[in-house]
Amino acid sequence: MFSLEGITKAIDTWLNAHFNSTVVLLAECVLVGVAAIALFAVLGLGLVWMERKVAAVMQIRLGPNRLGPKGIFQTSADTLKLIMKEGLTPDGADKFLFNLAPFIVMIVAMLVLAPISFAKNFQIWDINIGVLYVSAVSSLSVIGILMAGWSSNNKYSLLGAMRSGAQIVSYELSAGLAIISIVVLTGSLSINDIIQSQQNGWWIFKGHIPAIISFIIFIIAVTAETNRAPFDLAEAESELTAGFHTEYSGMKFALFFLAEYINIFIVCSIGATLFFGGWMPLHIGNWEAFNHIMDFIPSSIWFFGKTIFLIFLIMWFRWTFPRLRVDQLLNLEWKYLLPISLFNLLLMTVVAIMGWHF
Amino acid sequence: MFLKEYINDVLKAAKSLLTGMKVTGYYFTHRKEIITEQYPDNRATLQLAERFRGEVVMPHDENNQHACTGCSACEIACPNGTIKIINKFDIQPDGKKKKAIDTFVYHLELCTMCGLCVEACPTSAIKMANTFEHSVFNRNQLTKRLNQPGSKIREGVE
Amino acid sequence: MTNEELKSTLGELIPSATFEEGGEWVNLYVPLEEWKPVALQLRNHPSLQLDYLFCLTCVDWKTHFTIVYHLSSTAVRHNIVVKVKVDRNNPTIETVSDIWRTAEFHEREVYDLFGVTFLHHPDLRRLIMPDDWKGWPLRKDYEDPVNMIKL
Amino acid sequence: MIEEVGTTTEGDLVINVGPQHPATHGVLHLVITLNGETIKKVEPHLGYIHRSIEKMCESLTYRQFIYVTSRMDYLSAHINNHACALCVEKGLQVEVPQRAQYIRVIMDELTRIASHELWWGAMAMDLGAFTPFFHAFRERETINTIMEETCGARLTMNYMVPGGVMFDLHPDFQKKVKAFIQQYTSKINEYDELVTGNIIFQNRMKGIGYVTKEDAISYGCTGPVARGSGVASDIRKIAPYDVYDKVEFDEVLETGGDSFARYLVRVKEMQQSIRIIEQLIDNIPEGDFQAKTKAVLKLPKGEFYQRVETARGELGVYIISEGGTTPYRIKFRSPGFSNLSILDHMVRGHKIGDLVAAMGTLDLVIPDIDR
């Protein structure tokens, strides 16, 4: 049976048989880096294509359909165009920060990839504070956005960056609380442990209503954190033209664009891990036969399937809802999401202590 | 009391958002609602309105004859100076001179497709064609001569 | 009110006004120096209540300008047309933008295109033409060899 | 608070919104003064699409100048042409045949629906929802196709001539209009579900851009902007032209005065337009579609003013004739021009996002403002 685990195992044994351990470590690091970058490119192109298709069908259009079957090479062609475009730096911009900002955003997105478990035993770094690491590092990207907004020497960019700052700082809270409510159940921050704890059913089913509430809060908060509509105030096309990346062009713009999609992928994979069991197949209690059949589907497919479902959900939001106003955005967080998630955490703790979950 | 209102607010909001998502979800699952037309590909089946005003043409019959007497009514009616008529004098068999058109110049680049020239024409010599693909690489190509070379006025048209 | 009633009311109110025959609405000329107080009266008079200025424009008669005010009442639904003659060489008139706020924009437009100065206007600048434009485009003697295309 | 706004002090952010900006729907240029995100002052700068149509019309004959007015408010091009045709007819004292009057009114109402459809989509787009725009275009396309079949053009129809209309109706016209009414009524629910009922949309619109009744009158607001503040200003009711006095319809009035009221007025107006079309479509009388007029029109010396209700409000055409074949002076009182003047008053103290929402409810068409 196809599994990613087998491939890594095979590479590892082959390298160990031929080289000494230092070289193996180095070679594996390079391989992982290359694989991560390749994943980035593929994900970026794929998700942009998916977004355009989803948007098109919801808007009774066809979407890209000229280049390749169903237009799947359209995004590659767009990337090619962006690479060939001139990367303008506006007059009066802080050139160093202006050029640095897209890389910061990109690198942050790359860093968060480390603890995510893509398939059974297929993980770059099984760190014991995995979830904490993800929520800590992912909020660093706001620094890149602030840099971009400040250094562009453009008032629209500045406004967009400031909005983004306020937004990410506040929504980090409820995203964190939603994550904690699952951590309460598992008792571990390690991604692998969280997945293992869903051996006999996913948390969204096992955790009663509190788990569902925290899932809803999580999905709202991460939509806001990734600056997606209806929380795309940092970009707010009709208000701030393009917000913090108004002045960017060419590949530097493409990096922002790519980082947005990578961030969506990452938060959705975290959501899938916490609430839908990551790569864990759909198991129901101790129905051995059923569980066994489900195990035949490769774990990587389970993982990507769940993640893409969540990404689709976020895209669905984007193409349905109008944008919030900046004060309403903060109202939503501080008056609704935060109290609800605090109360929900309390409820979840009670559930965990009393052992009411399955 | 406050709590009840609060929960009500949240539920109402959630309901309104879900109804919105229901609509987009419906379109996502019903591809037959797509209304896009694949324009350059569907040239063969493209249905154009018969009256669509694309450009002014002068219909000629099989004997290379048209109905334009060169009265300049269209030239006067045109608000933009799109039409210029250059007349000549044909010598009739009985020795009389008769006014006829030499060149009917039509500047497509100035035309706003208002249709006033067609309205003004007393002999229905010109009409609006429903062609619409007018882009050319050279602007000079937009200045057209509507009467075909060697064409004559149809017998009996005054 | 019907046109006849309007005429008699207006005649009493503004003795110096002259009426012009023809047109569907009552046309009256008001002397330039009386215009501002008359405008206030037109709006505030209990049986006139002309609170809605729906058109303000200027006509260049080559010898003089006429500023034309089309007034209407949203309460009683009658319309009148007030015309004020101004000198063509030095066109100045009192603003009515404090009486009907919509006049603020319309007066700027008239200033822009005809060069009529509205005294006490809060913000009399060019509205449509660029700030450094020379001349008053809608005057009959305006010539612009660059931008005007003669067919 | 009110004293604070409207003055510029050091440290305020002055931003140019436009002439190239997604929210201005054209080349409107607003200079806004901000304190943080709060708007202190909005100053419109016009003229980026000024073509001096009034001056152009002075050199065009009475038949020719009608087509130019399609280029003013291009979304209600047909109604503009109607206004001009009516004004010329008033001068000529021509009786327009009944059939032509019916056709004109039906076309007017179709144009109004098409215009409001576009506004509805663009309004949602201003607030960040992209999907409604395409859904609105589906219905708008149907109207455009109907227009194209009968008038020969989709946007700048020029279907009106003094004395009637240019051609007779297309044979399929009635059938297609009925099909459109059916399509529209089947989709109207969706509009409410997708936009009107949406909690985010309502919160963005309610209590924003408040205009009192007195202000609306004083600023010369007309159309849905005035009716959203409870000012009865529908010219179709006040001074009916053509067959508007024969049809039954309600003037939509909302008393809210905020953005949401103006939104509701337009949405309900579309339904009233459907109602008018339904009454007329089966009763179009047979007969001429054009009155006999001279080839060269000459208006008698005098002044003629015609008011019509376009999709945006009251359009006035003021022709001053010296007896010649061309107007001596022509003035278009455009609805957008007056409606724009209230923008500053309306959005002071609100956020940038509200400026976009409030401007959306004004339904500005820039060529109409600049002319």
C-alpha cells in the first residue's frame, strides 16, 4: 500500500547504509528543505487555482479554463508573468524594509510547516510543544505586514498594516483559546499525541457541544488571522485599494500572495489535526470492522482531504459574505468570540475533568 | 435577560450567515446555472440581434447596384461627421448630367452607432450591419469606402 | 397654487419683479440688488414654501447674463422660475447657498463655466475644470483652439 | 465632536481616493481628511470625465443632440434620451402616438431595473461581497439582450426620436419581457438571502450616512436618496409624463434616512418597475410608433423644461431656443450632481469603510456628474 512513511523510511535506510551519520543528517535537511519549498509551490499554485474555480462556480462563471485541462496551468502562467514583471520600489520607500517584508512573511509561513504531521509518521519535526509553536510563530507574520505597510510610504498601505496589526493581535486570543480547549482534552501539546488521542473518534464528535463551539470559533478566528474575507480589512479592496501590498509588484507581490495561501493551508491543517484527527482515518469507537476498512485509505489522503475541506469552507465564507468594518471586527472579537470561548473553555474543562467525552 | 438577548443575537446572526451560505452553496453544487458564454469559441453558434448596430454598410445587389442617390441626407444627419459623400456627374444617354456618388466615405472610428443616418436616408440605401469585431492594427483601415468599385445606382431609384 | 395665484402672491411680495409670459411655470425677473432678501422670502413665505432649488444655471445672452433659478415646493408642489440679470463684464451676484444648500455646488459650477462671482459663497473654486484653467468655457465667445474640435 | 470634524489640524491624514479607486466607480476624486480611521472631511474634485456636453449640444440639431445624452448617465441612457425627446416634443407641440408612449415607458422601467441591478451588485462589491455582482449581472444581461433586440444597442440605445421611437418593437419583445419577469421574480428571494438579510451587511448599513428630510430637500437630493429620507420626490407621480398617469404603482418611501433605507428603496423600486411593466406589456395599443415630424426640426423661441425620473433621481432638461435648428443654451440638471453634494455632510465622523458604503448608496455615475 502506498504510504509516505515507506518512502521516507527507504530514503533513510539507503542514506544510512552508504554514508556516515553527519552526511545523512545534512542530506536529509536539504531534502526536507527542497521538499518543503516544492510543497509550497505546488500548494500555492493549487490553492490559487482552487480559489478561482470555487469563486467562479459560486458566481455562476466558469473560471480559468483555457490553459491545460480545466485551466490548471493558469496559475503557473500567472506566476511566470509575475516573475517577469518589474519589481518596482516606490520613491521614498524604506528600501531595506520594503524588500525584506515579503521574505519575512514567507519565512514565517515556512517555519510553521515544521510540526505539521502530513501522514502517519510523516512529520518534519515532532516537537513536544507543537501546537504552541504553531500559534506562536504564525502570529509573527504580522511583523512582515507592518513592515510592508510602513516602508511603502503609502497611506493606504499604512492604514492596511495598522488594521492588520489590531486584527491579528485580537484574534490570536480566541484562536488560542479554541486550541487550548482541545489541549485540555488531550493533555498534550504535541501534534502527534493529539492525533493519537483521536484513535477512537475525532474530537469534533467526541467532545460534545463544547468541541463544536470551539471549532466554529477556531474557524472564524483563523479566517481573521489569515486576513481572509470577511475579515480582509488589511487588504479591503474597495476601501484601501490593496492595503498593505498596494505598492508591491512582480515577484514580491507574488510572495505575499503565496504566503496568504500557505497560511490558509497551515491553519486549516492545524484545524484538521485538532478537530478532525489529522491523518487519522474516520474511526468510530470500537467498531473494529469499520475502522479497519477506513484504514485502507492512505493516511495522507485523509489529512489532505480534511485540510482541503476546511480550506473550502474558508473560501466559501469569502465568496459569500460582505466585509466587516474595523470597529465591528474588534467588537466581534471582544464582545462575542472572547467571552464565548472563555465560557466554552470552562465547559470543556468540566467535560474533561468529569470524563464526559467518549 | 441580557444573556437571553445576547444568545438570541448570536443565533440570529448565525442563521443569517447560514442562509447566505446556502445560496452560494446551491450555485456551487448546480453547475447548470453557469451563464458564461465562451466567446471566441462559440462564434459559430453566436446569436446576434438582427437590429444590433455594429457598422454602417451599403447593400449591393447581384448586379453591383446600390440605392444611394448621393443626396447627403445622412451626411447632414450625422452628429459626428462620420460620413462624407463625394459626388460626380454621370452623363446620361440623353446628354443630361445626373448627380451620382463617386465615393461614400465612412469613418468607423468616429461613428457612435446612433443610427440617425439610416433614419435619414430616403432611399434605404444604407443600413446598420450587426458585425462587431472591428479591431484592426492600423487606424486607416477604419476609414471605409461603402460603395463598391464600379457600382451603379439601381434603376428606378430617385 | 395655480400660476395665477402664484403671480398675484409674488406680485404683492416683490413689487419690483417683472413677469415674463409663456412657459409652463411662472417666470419672473428680480432686480439684482434685491435678489438675496427675495430669495429668503421665497423660501420662508408660508404660502410659497419654495424649499427646493432644483436647477440653477446661467445663460449667456451676449449682452448680459441671466442666472436662472428653478424653484419648487416639496409641500405644495408648485414651481416658479426666477431670473436675475447680471452684468456681463463684471458678473457678481449674492450666493443663495445658505438658503438652499444645493446651490453651493451649482454655483461653483456656474462660476467655473461662466465666471460669475457669487459673493459670500463659502468655497468658490473651480469645480469641474482644472484649477489653472484660463477662460470660461460656456460663454458664447469662448474659443479654445486646442481642445475644441470643429467639424 | 461635530466641531472637531471638518477642520484640518496637523497630524491629520489627507488621502486621495480616486480618480483611480475601486470604490469610486469611475473617475471621481475625493480628498478625504482622516483622523485615524475617522473621516473629518470629504471634498469631491470633479471634471475628470467632463466633456462639456452642454456646449456640444449647442452645435447639434434637435435630432442629433439626443444621442449625446446617452453618454451622461450611461446606466439610464434610455431615460435621458426620453427626457430630451419629451422636451423637444414640448417645444414642437407634437402629440406622441399611444403606442410609442407605452413602448417608452416599458423601456424606461426596464432601464431602471437594469440600472438598479448594477447598483445592487456594485453596492455589495463595495462592501466586499463579490458574488452578488455576478448574480445581478445575470438579470441585467437578460434586459440588455431584450434591449439589443429592439433598440439595436445594449447600453447607449438612442432609441428615442422626437415624436416617438426609432423602430417598432421586435416581434419577440413581449414574450421575452414576460420571461424576464418570471426569471426576476424567481430570483428575488435569493437577493434577500444573500445580501439584505445578512447580518454583516445590515450592520454595515444601518445608522450610517444619516440624512434628515430637511437636509435632503435643502441639498437638492432626488430619487432614492431623497425617498430614503422620506421626501416624496418621484417625478413620475408629481408631474407624470407619457403613460405614467395611467399605471398604478407606489412611490417607495422609507423614513430611515440611513444607508439601509436607501438600499431598501432601490430594491423595492425594482419590484414597482416590474409592476408597471406587468400592467403595460399586454396592453400596448396598435398604431404608429412615431409621429410625423419635419425632417429639420425648429423649436419656437422660448424656454422648455422637462423633468423625468431617472434611476438616480430627477433629470431636468432645460432648452432655451432662439428659434433655430440648434438650441441656444441647454442645461442638464443631473441627479448625481446634487446627490453628490450631500456626501460630505453624510459621512463626517464615520469610518473609511462607511464612506464606501454611503457612497455606494448614492449610486453615483460619474459621467452624469461631470457631463
